[in-house]
Amino acid sequence: MAAAKKTKTDKKTAPQDSGSTGADLDIARKIWLAGVGAYGRAFTEATASAEKLAQSATEAFDQLVAKGEVIEDEVRDRIAKAPAGKKVVSLVGDLTKSSKERRAALEERIGKVRKSLTETFAPYNLAALGEAVQALTTQVEALTGEVAALKAEKASKKTAAKTDEAA
């Protein structure tokens, strides 16, 4: 029994005596695991905080919308009850209508200006010019190939005619 205990303690001390590589690996692994654990903990806490913030922002927005609706209803009631309330409602309606008409007219004018500018600067459209240049380059290369083929054909006919004359 004493011998068995002695061998167990010998086994534990043996790696430390031979450079402590087993203990070093165990410590390195624990450091690695601690880093992974810290990352996991930080991620979990950040996720929880972000969710909590998003939820509170949504709740705050909903509360503000509800409060705004209540105030809007109160203002409309007060205007309707006021002696000049109908006139104010009429003026607001007229202003809303005229502002929509003005906006439509403005958008129409902007559309005309855009069209005019597009037509004016169409010759300077770099993308279109680039495509046109590329198409012309392709045509020039094709024609250059045809010219070279014709020259080669003509040269071969000349050499054939010279060989026929010499014979």
C-alpha cells in the first residue's frame, strides 16, 4: 500500500521535474477558457442591455405617441368649442389643400427641370459615352482582323501567281 501511494505521488511530480509541460499546458488551457468565458459573459450582458434599451425606447415612443394623441384631441375639442373654431378648422383645411397643390406644382416644375437637364447633358453622359466607345472599339478590332485576313489572302494569291509564272 505504501508503495502504491508512493508511485501516485511520483507520477504527479514527474511531469513537473521534466520541464513542467503538463502543468504549463493546463495553465494555458485555463487562461484560454477564462478568456472565452469573459467573452461569453460580456456578450450575454451586452445583448441583455441592448434588448432592455430597445424595449425601453419602444415603450417611451409608444407613450409619447399616446400622449400626443390625447393632446391633439384636446386641442381639436377646444378649437371646435371656440367661437372662431369653425373658421380655424376651415383655414387649416384650406391651408392644407393649398400646400398640397403647391407641392404638386413644385414637384411638376422640378420634374421639368430634371427632364431639361437630362436632355441638355445627354451628350455628356459619361456612361453612355463609355458604352459607345466600347462598341466602336469592338467594331474597329473586328475590321482590323478582316483587313489583316484580306491582306494575307492577297499576299498568298500574289505568291501563288509568282510561282505559276516561274513554272
